[in-house]
Amino acid sequence: MTQDNYKEIAAKKLAERDAKFIKEWLVPEDKLPGPEVKDVLSFPRECGFLTPSEIAITEAEGTEILQKIKDRVWTAYDVASAFGHRATIAHQLTNCLSEIFFEEGLQMAKELDEYYEKTGQLKGPLHGLPISLKDNLNIKGQPTSIGFVGFAFSPEKFDKDAVLVEMLRDMGAVFYVKTNVPVAMMMAESINHIYGNTVNPLNRDLTSGGSSGGEAALIAMKGSPIGVGSDIGGSLRIPASLQNIFTIRSSGGRFPTYGARSGLPGLESVNSVNGPMSTSLDTLELYSKLVIDGEPWLKDGKVIEIPWRDVELPEKLTIAVLRDDGVVHPSPGILRGVDIAVQALKKQGHDIIEWDPKDHERLDAIITEFFLADGGIHCKEYAGLTGEPFFPGMKMYTTCKEKGVSELWDLHAERTTLTKNYLDRWAATKTNTKSGKPIDMILMPVSPYSGCANGKFRYVGYTAVFNALDFTAGTVPVTRADKAIDVKDPGYVPKSERDKMVQDLLDTDEVHGGAISVQVVGRRLQEEKVIKMMRVVAKAVGTDKYWH
């Protein structure tokens, strides 16, 4: 097919989306900030187009929203309308939305209000709470393109919810938008030929990250109280860290994934998992508990039957700190963020030791080989539906060769050995801790970037290693990049050509105002503990009630 063909299809899809905006919610073009205005986080609150009530609703935590609906202070319709309005403004500033179904969301909310009025009962524990969804989650009556032009109208509508979406619907959640992703969800920047690029509201010259970049940008703008993204190599944690919001990457088998669309369908070598993203840790924890309390193992054969557990942390945590993974040196802002967290935790009496990033480089390489194991056949097939070209970040899918079964099995065996070695090193830390017990967590960067200019994201090794290990990991916001403080070390000598490439692209003036987060890593299936440890870190650095 011709290049014009894919452009025509993309243009048709884009026009279809844009026609679904509610005109009264759009800020007139001449009232929007110009491109010279980089930080637009406060624009929705200050622009004068949201009512005081809409501001109060959209700046409340999800837990508060649920309580106020229950207490009849707010109706579900009021809440859906407020978030739809704010999501519209967020999109005008960042290009974060893929599918829009505000009218359907308002109808869902209206029916919930009528049900509550008639029965005096809430439909479920998420009654009236708007939840935004990454584009890959199938919603009955809506399409799912995952950034491929060939999927824009194929099918035009899905006839079933993904298992997670069905569960959230039954709990009373309201759906109103899906959010932008990169092609196949396999790049760390959210760009595709249909919707274009999603930018970062902290600094619009910077990327929102990927692949859950649209979701993170929307949540940072408070166009959603909580959203669901996914992660196969860092796709939750990278965009969350670049927008200074909370997320958790669960181990495979905690949250249901059946019914989501994938650019690499059938990939079993590494788990693609979904997880919540929010500015509120309380809301993130409530969501996680409710989904697991919903017994998803009865609906998705890959979910492990582990009910939500009450976990008590030791009074003083033992924390291993990793500042540099030995492959790519973090930016000055990220190193400052790690130091801020370490000093705050030390001040509270937590035991801090160092962590050696042994095997990180190899684990990152193995996971890349898993992604390319089919020789790029699936991605080439889907792009070939319309002849759309690959972005530079996906060129490897055009040149890789399909692995044989024996070669893939050998990689699986090597990864299993490296995982065993990692666990042994974790257990051996008991000889270096004050408690005589192994560490509780690793505290480390999420990526080398305290903000990254559009088109410059090159390295996902800080997150991908834990996808290879299937460990639980979350992000905690710390502060923001400051060009006056975060100055490059002129004497730093790159470790390799890979490191040099990242360092040469780093411009601390360019990323001014970018986000600085840290990663909290626990062992496999430690979701409850990791969320509680994230809270400890967030309280220590003062972002547990974080509103940018």
C-alpha cells in the first residue's frame, strides 16, 4: 500500500477523535498558552475555564471523591463532567488522549446516580470514580489501535471488555477516555502516526515517556484521579517518573491482563503487566486492593490466587542504594534526587547500604532479545497493513532475525540462573545490615533522565532489568530538575559508546523543570510491601501528599 494510504487513514481517525470533544469544554485556541510556555501544570487551575467546583473535584484524591459521592456531596455526574472538562484542557496542552467517549461516560455516571437514588446502595466500591485507561485495554464499544494505523478501524469497536475493564465496570468505575501510546507500545516516547506525540506538562519540550505516556501526562494534569497503564520494560515507571506521579509495576500474575491488545501477542518470555498510576498513593493502594479483592484469578487463568495481604514493615527499613547501574550514568538531577531520598531516610534512622548492579547489563540485553525473538514479524505485519513507516526507535524490529526455539530456551535458562544469582545476593546482604536480615528494598533511579527532550530517550536499563527478574517496583516523586543546581561534571569520562551517546544528548538547560523520581524495588510478588515502602520514601522526602 502507498504512503498516502496510511496518511489518509490516520487523518480520518484523528478527525473522528477530534469530533468527539464537547465544544463547551474546549479552551479557545487564542486563550491557550503559546509554545514558549513550557510548564503548563497550573494552567487548568488558573485559566478561568474550570469552575471552583470542577477544580475542587479534580484536585481531590480518589478516596475523597468516593467518600463525597457516598455522602451525596457530589454526584457521579458532577465528577464525570469535571474530569471530562479537565481532561479536555489537559489534552489541548499535551496531546494525551487517543479515544474519547465523554458522552458515554456521562451516561454511565447518570445511571449510577439513578441507581443510588433508587436503591440507596452504591453499585460497588468504585461507584462514580472516573478511571482513564491506556489505549491497549479493550473497552466494549470502543476501538484499540495501540498506535498502529492498520488497527485504527480494525475492528471499529470491540465487543467485549478486557477482564480488568469488566471488573472495574462492575465495581462502579466510570470510563471516559483512553490515552496515547507509541506504536506497538514498544518505545519510551508516546508517538505514533495517528495521534502524534504526547508532550510533558512539566516542560513541553520534554517527552512524556512511554509507553504509558498519555496516561501519565493526563494524570499529572489532574485530568484523571487514577489511570491504568502497562509495563513490559518500564512502560509504567518511565512515564510516571518523567511526570512525577506514583505507579507500581506488579509482578506477573497479580493483576489480570486478559483481553488487552498487544503489539507482541503471545510473548511469554517476559510478562507484560498493567498497573495503576496516580498522584495519590492512597488511591493507588485502594485500587490495587480492590482489584485483587475481586478475585481476578477466577477470570484470568494467568492470575495467581494470592489475596491482598496486610503487611507490617519493620520500624526501620534496610535499604540498598544503587546510584549508577554501571552502563549509563544518571543525569546530575537524578543523582541529586537519589541523594535527597537517602539523606531523608538516614535522618529517620533507616539502615542504608550500597547495592552492586551485577548482571544488570546482561539482564537488559536478554529482555531486548526477548522483544525481538519473533524477528519483528508481528510488528512488520501490523505496520504493513497500511505501509506506515517505522519510527527510528523501532528500526531494530526491521533488521532483527527470528530466534529458533533452542536459542530462545537457552536465553530462558540463562535468565533463570541470573535470577537465582540475584536472589542469592539479596539474601546475602544480611551480613552487611544492622538487623542481620536481608535488605527490604533497593532504592535507585528509574532512568538516567531528569526529563528528556522529545526524541532523545535512549536507555531503559534501569527499569527493564526488573521486568526480566519479574520483581515488583514502584516510582516515588522527589523534586524537579534545576539548571542552576544540576550541572554536568566536566570531568566525567563515559564508560562506553552507549553511555557517551546518552551523555552527549544531555542538556541540563533543556530539561529544566523536568521531573526527578526514584524507584523502589522489592522482590517478586511483594506488591503490598512495595506500596508501603513507597509511602515511607514519599513521607521522608515530603511528596506523600504530592501536588506538583
